Amino acid sequence: MPQSFSSVMTRLGDAVKAFTIAQRTIAIIGVAVLALGVAALVTWSMKPSYTPLFSGLNGEDASIIVEQLRTDNIPYEISGGGGTILVPEESVYDQRLKAAAAGLPSSSTAGYSLLDDMGVTSSEFQESVTYKRALEGELAATVSALSGVKNASVRLAIPEESVFVSEAGTPTASVFIETDSGVTLSSEQVQAVAHLTSASIDGMVPENVAVIDADGNVLSAVGVGATGSVNQQSSDYEETVRASVQSMLDRVVGPGNASVVVAADMNTEFAERVEESFTTPDGDPALNESTTTEEYEGAGGAAAGVLGPDNIAGPDDTGGEGNFNSETSTRNNAVNKITESTTIPAGAINRQTVSVALDEEAAGALDLAGLTGLVTAAAGINEDRGDLVTVEVLPFNNAGAAEAAEALAAADEAAAAEARAQLMMQVGVIAALVLLAIIIALVVYARKSRRQRREPVDLGELQEVIPVIGGPAIGDLGPTRMVEPAPDTTSIDLSAIAELGHEDAMSRKRADIEAMAVRDPAKTADYLRSLMDDRQPV
């Protein structure tokens, strides 16, 4: 070990030795807290990650699955009021396969497997109902596989086919969705559910699928679609137009110098309109044309006679000649036929108005006509349907602007101070842990160095001292001899001992130690320990 590092460690060890009782107590508490933190961290890291095995189980299925897990010695947890079973992530798929082999969970919607149990004696009504249940089960299982969906249920309304009805009804569907905690389906996901359901049923359109969540919110309405109700569409449209116009005005007159309000009148009716129109083409030949002509000329037969009295025809012997001409034409002309089918959805804009207020201090040199044109174009104003744009320059009330700015600045400063305090706390905790680790290392090193610096004690010297103070010598555990009390001496005079000879000095020193042992055994023990540590001969 380098000499400089050794000296540094020695000084640190001496500093640790100088700790007070309070400092040592704090160090011990810190070590205990650190040990508990390490133990908690190790326990948390060793805990397996649990994931749901099944959700939405009834009591019977949950009991059977739990018994299966106990038999296989698989740890598990139960949540969701007993309807959800969680197991370690590495055991999920194996346990699902075992449960499926056992026909669990039996309470789940079976889907097309319902058709397997139908017999040859099933009626047409039973077949129809079972087929609809199978479709509902398959759709529910597919919707439940979406991310964030916990449970799903599908109900189909498919009209019956009948020869006595001139027009067949339109099929509709309703989808109930329960999401995971804290999850909200996006509009794209709602549209995906509507399209998935409608594409599975012949003749169904996405607008005829109703989607409702567990909180009772209508995510997609029949006849409207996944865009929500008319009021929601109106609010979304107004906010979109307002944001576009406001963003443009903020760049022109500066932030806070313009206020925009948009009001949209939307149609709440959903209708379909069919129009047919016929026109005659100009200059086009007829599709088909036929002409029939009849001509007759020559003497005829007997005359028809002349009416006599009482309107009775009498014979007329005179003959005559006659001519007969007849012509008939038939022409089928081409006709243009135009059939238009128009669907008028709810939410079409009937009329909208845009109101813009400008601060007169910021709009002093602006061209209001040009600005009005910009607002008209940005808002998509259609004058044919009665849209209106109003731009006015007015004095703004800025009384609360300064207070609001100060409040925002104070909030930002408070947030920054809190962030700094949290950062300092984290740095302090890390520094305290590091310092605690260093202190522990120094304490261990100091104790180890102290043990290494001690030299072995010659037990021969101790054998010479112990009999003097009345104890048995090492190796001789015989009875000790009593020593008469010596005069009350508070210390040993080493200078006087130095003037005597070696034998006399040893005798004198032993006598002093004997007297001290009788008077103060504890002090004598400390003195003997110092002799052993200092390697002083007795």
C-alpha cells in the first residue's frame, strides 16, 4: 500500500476514533438504515413479476384454477374481487394451456364452439339463436384482445328475412367495453371496434354500431358514428376553427392581443334522399322505330242498303267503288335517367359565425380589411350559407395581466425551488450513503490496523508480576499468598527506582505494584495493560 494512502487512512482512522457517543449512534443508525434499504432492494428485485392469468372469472372457475395452481406449486395472487388471478410471468402460457385442456374457464363466451353441441333435432329458431350467440362470442373475444380492453360484450340485432316485408331492416350492434384502470380508448380505437363489428355482419355499416364504455359514456352512437354526439362534434369543430384563427392572429398582433370566438350551427338530423331525373337526348337516333301502312282500292261488294221506315235497312241494288289508306308509326326514343342517392349525416354545418376582438394598442396600424380576409379564409367562411365574420378593435382590460404574470412567475419560481430542493435532497441522500460507506470502511480498517500494530507479549514477564500481586503464576495455579497493605502511594516513583540497582529496582517496582493492587485493583490492571502494550520490563 502506498505510504501517502496509508497515512491518509491512518488520519481518517484517528478521526473516527475521536467520534463522540452521539456521532457513533448516528453512524450505527445510518448503517442500520442502509442495511434495511439493501435488504428491501434485494427482496424487491428477487420478487417475481406477476401478470394476469385470467380476468373476469366467476367463483367456480376461479376455485378450480386456484386448485390447479396449488397442485403445480405455482405461486399466485388474487385481485379484482376474486375475478382476476395473477401468476409469475414465466408460468402464464403453460397454465393457460393446462386450463384450456381442462375446459377452463367455462364461464367465458364459447364462440363458434357452441355450434359443436347442436343436434340434428334442433329447430330453425335454435339454430338462428345459437349462430348469433356464436358471432357475439367471437366478436367479444376479438375486441377483448385490443390493448387496454379488460372485458368486452357484443350484442347483435339482425332482422329476420321475410317474403312479406318489402324492405329488409338494417342490422345494428352494440358493444360494451370495460377498459383497464386509467386507460381511455382513443377515437381511432373506437373506430376500429366499429369497423371490426360491422365488417363481420352482412349489410351492417360502421355508423350502425354503438360503443359504450363501463362509465356509461357513448363512444359511438348509431347513425352518428365514432365521432360522438352532435354537441360533441359542434364543440370539436368550434375549437378547431378557433385554434386555427387564434394561432394566425397571435403571429400578426402578438400573443394576448386578440380573442376569437366561433359559433357553429350544426344539423342534428340524419336522413337519406333519393332523386330521379329524366332528360331527352338531342340529336340521338331512336332506339327502335316501326311503320305500318294499309291501302285498299276497287269495287266493293253488295251495298250496305238504305234505311227505310222504322230504321230498317232495305236492299240497295246499286254497287259502288271505294279507296282505303291507313298508316301507323311506332318510335321508341332514348331517355336519360339520373338517380341520385344522398345521405345527410347528423353534424352537417348549417351556418357559422366568427367574432374577433383586437386590442386597440396592438392593432393601431393594421389593415382591418386584409385581416378580415385572412380570418375569413382561415375559418372556411361560406357566404352562400350565411356565414358571418366580425372583426372589431376594442380596448382590452389589462388590469389583471400584471397580477397574472406575477402569479405565473411565482409559480414557476416555486416549481424551480421545489425541483432544486428535491435535487439537493437526492444529492444529500446519495452523499450521506457514500459518506456512511466510507466511515464503515475506515472503522473496519482502523480496527484491523490496530490489531496488526500490536506486538506479542512475553508471558515470562507476566509470570514475574502476577505472584507479586497475589495471583497464581501461569502454569502454577496454586494458592496465592496474601500481601500486607502498603502505605498509601498514589504513584510509582520511577526516578527513585532508576538510582537503585537492577535487582533492587525490580524489588521496589514490584512492591509498588503490590501496594497499588491492594489499594486500587482496577488502576493496577490498567497499568499492567500499559506495560504489556509498551513492552516495558517489570
